[in-house]
Amino acid sequence: MDIQASIFSEKLIQWYEKHKRDLPWRQTKEPYLIWLSEIILQQTRVNQGLPYYLKFVEAFPTVVDMANAEEQEILRLWQGLGYYSRARNMHHSAKLIVEKYGGYFPTNYKEILQLKGVGGYTAAAIASFAFDEDVAVVDGNVYRVLARVFGIEEDIASSKGQKIFNELANILLPKGKSAQYNQAMMEFGAIHCKPSAPDCPSCIFVEKCLAFANKKQAILPIKIKNIKTKYRSFNYLVLEYDNKLMMKVRQEGDIWQGLYDFALVEEGDTAQASLLTDIFDHLKEVGLISMRSNYPVNGQSPILKEIIIINESKQYKHILTHQQITARFIHLKINAKEVADSIINAHQLKLYTLSEVHHLPKPTLIVNYLKENF
Ligand code: SF4
């Protein structure tokens, strides 16, 4: 090691005390609040996560309040953060804390790790920040700082790489100062040794940093990706009847479980023979999609005769971690109650007024469409 563990951690802590951002979850030792902030900040930047943290603390000041909430309330508050399984797992864990621990948060790394949605990083963060347990956090920021300062070229996605980084992080951790040290490490990665354009000239480690010495800042840390992106094309039928919109709750086994969207015809999904695909195919066949004026659908079926095209939206692109979704929305008005009822019954849809729609938890894609069109 080119730099002694004690010097590394001392320099890092000194830097932290001078440069740390003033964030509300750093003012507390309350494990529930630390847990909440850590779950919100998984895959989310501090600036984006902060208002969500404040909203959740206001709505659910204690873990018991969260446990007693309806899942829909949690998802509604979470709306826009993405990765909705995080919110569902958090709710599940809140209930478990009440049932198993009488509303008291578990107090050590091993027990915290048993909570749903809590991995090694989050358990280490809570155990060290709230209970001063000597366990090092290892997240994307930590990988980056360690890989660069110590010139480690092992793939951070491999189990061998994770073991090396985890061991080094724990060797560097000064006993009894885990809370301060872990915060310092993450903060240094977040605001100084950033993924692109790290501020090397003014860095406390510039004289020892192997990435700087070998001009390898841009390639470290090494992460070999092998998960392919899935491309999906969504055609949403925004069905309106009696000034209300038809929506449905998304089920298990796909993205956005528990959130609400519209009737969906996904291209390439051969398993979905239905009334909706009939409507959509017919609109395509007669060339009505892409028209932007009110136009009656003169199909053969009595159902299609009762449908008016209001408009077709622009294309929306929505990027998730391993999926890229292209979506368009076709706003259709239904004139007859029997037709509305038959579509509703065949597709588990329900009618909602616009104000009810506003209060349902929805994926950001749907929120953006509604904002621009209703
Ligand atoms: S010298 Fe540059 S690459 Fe090395 S730790 Fe400092 S900011 Fe990061």
C-alpha cells in the first residue's frame, strides 16, 4: 500500500469536516431516519432525494407510522423516484420492525441485513451511522475512490473484486470512528473524486494516488457490464368515458408493480390477444393512428363504432436500468356505456376522474404524459 491506512483515514476525515454538505440525515443518530435516507438515496442523487426524504419524514415521523400506512400512500409519495420495489420493500420492513422488534430498529449489522431491500452497503451505513459499529460501507463512491487511490484494476462487478474492495475498506476504517469515516469516504467520492472530471489538482491524495500518477482516472474503477438492455414499445390506449379515464394497477412479474397505468398494447407481445389489440390493430389498419383530429372509427364491430380518436401523443422515451421504453398514447373517447363496460370487464380497468387519477401512484412516464396532455 502506497499510503498508510491511518494517514489515509485521517486525511479523509479532516477533508470531510471542512467540506461536508449539511444534510438532515447527518444530524441524527435515529436509525429509522438514517434507513429512510439510505433507501431513498439508493440509485438517486442527493438533490433529487432530499425533497422525498422531507416528505416521508413529515408523513411518517416514525417507523410505526410507516408500518401503519397503506401501500398506495407509500407509492404515491415515492412517485418519480423510480425503482418502486425499494418503496414496497421499505414498507414491508417497517411492518416487520413493528411485528418482530416491537417498533425498535434492529441494532447491529447482521440483523439490519435481514430487512428486505437492505444489502451489505445499506446495513453497514445504518450500523455505523446510528450505532457506531465498526463496519465499512462499500458503494459506488467507495469503489471509485479506492480503485483510483490504490490503483486497483479488478472488476468491481465480480465477486473477487468485491471481496478485495470490501477487505481494503475495512482495513482502512479507523476503529471507533466508523460513522465519520464512512460518511467521509462517500462524500469524498460524491463531490471530489467524481466519476468524470475528478478535481485532482486540489486533491488531498494527489501525491499518492496511483490513478493520477498513471493517468487512469477515466478507466478506474473497472466495471464489466454484461446485462443487455431490453427495448420495448408501448402503445397506450387512454380510454375516456363520461369524463373519466380508464386505468389499471400493474401486476407482479413486470416493471412498476402496484402503480397505475392505462390500457396497454405492447408491440411484439404475442400473448395478448384481446379486445384492446383488436381496437389498436383496427386503428392501424384503417390508418387512423397519427391523425390528430376527432375522427369516428368506422370499423365493422359495433364496439369500434362507438369510439372516437381524440389524439395521438408524440413519442415518449423512458429509460430504466435495463430497459428502454418508447411509448405513445392514443386518447380515445367511448360514447356508449355498454362498450365502456365490456372493455372495463375484459381488462381489469376502472374509471377515475382526473382528480382521482392525480392521486393514484403512477410511473413517471404516465405522470409526464398527463402533465402535458390533461
Ligand atoms: S488525485 Fe484525482 S483520481 Fe486521485 S483520488 Fe484525488 S481526485 Fe481522485
